[in-house]
Amino acid sequence: RVSAPRPVHLMVPVADRDRMLWLAEKVTELGLGSWRPVMYRRSKGVNPRGEGTTFQQKIRARMAGALEQSRGAWLPVTFPEASIEHAIAGRPPGIAFVLDQGARPLFSALGPAIERARQEKKPVPAITLAVGPEGGFEPNELAALEASGFARVSLASDILRFETAA
């Protein structure tokens, strides 16, 4: 018996094929629960984009290889690419963060939620992490995320490439 994957859901930008395949491997190796590519406005200029049914099959094959090599037991759920509105509406219940340079560190925001769950003897809530596209979020995208309960957090003082942040 192997425990279920970590209750972490990533919302990542639709990007070029190679980086999407690389990210699929890493999501699998790290044992995340699920992820969804999001078609942000700045994702539309990426060419060749990693999207569509055929590409989803390549993603699944790459994830299966990563799962076997890492000796994992669970494939992350890969949701089809979606608009930001659909991705927000389809996120799992729990805590939600959006990566934004200059915001408070992720771990300082996450620590109190984990501690609260431990004190109440409850499982750690699911975590959704929204990662922006190259060039960052558009102001209206960031506003939509915040309006739906995403708190701004950062991972580093510098701007990270999306796949590094994810």
C-alpha cells in the first residue's frame, strides 16, 4: 500500500512542448496530486504550444516513464488546458496561492495553515498554486485569482522561469 499523492494542485501556463514535457516529469517525480495547464493571455504567443489531445497523450506517456523511473505509485491527475476562469472554478477546495514577486514568502503563508491542521488533528488541506506565464500575469488575471481567494506569495526575491517556480 502506498499513500495517495500530496494534495497539491498546480495551475501552470500552457507553454512550449519541451518545457511542458519536462514539467510533467517533475510533477510526477515529486508526487503531486494534479495539475492543469492554463491558457493565460501571454500563453497564446507561445509556439509550438504544448496543447491538445495528442499532446496530452505524450504528457501521459512521459509521466508514466517518470513514474516508473522514480518508483512512484501514483500518476498525477492531468486536467486538460483551460481558460483562467475555468481553471479557477475547477480547482480543488482548500488553500490557494498565486506566485507573485515581492509578496510574502510561500512558507510563511503556508506554515500557519499546516500548524492549524495539526492542532485540530485534521489532514493538511489541499493546496492550489497558480504559476504565471513568461512575462507574468496580466493585471486582470491576477485580480481574478485574488477575487477567488488566491493569496499572493513568492518563492524567491528574483523572477523565476515558470517551470522553475512550478
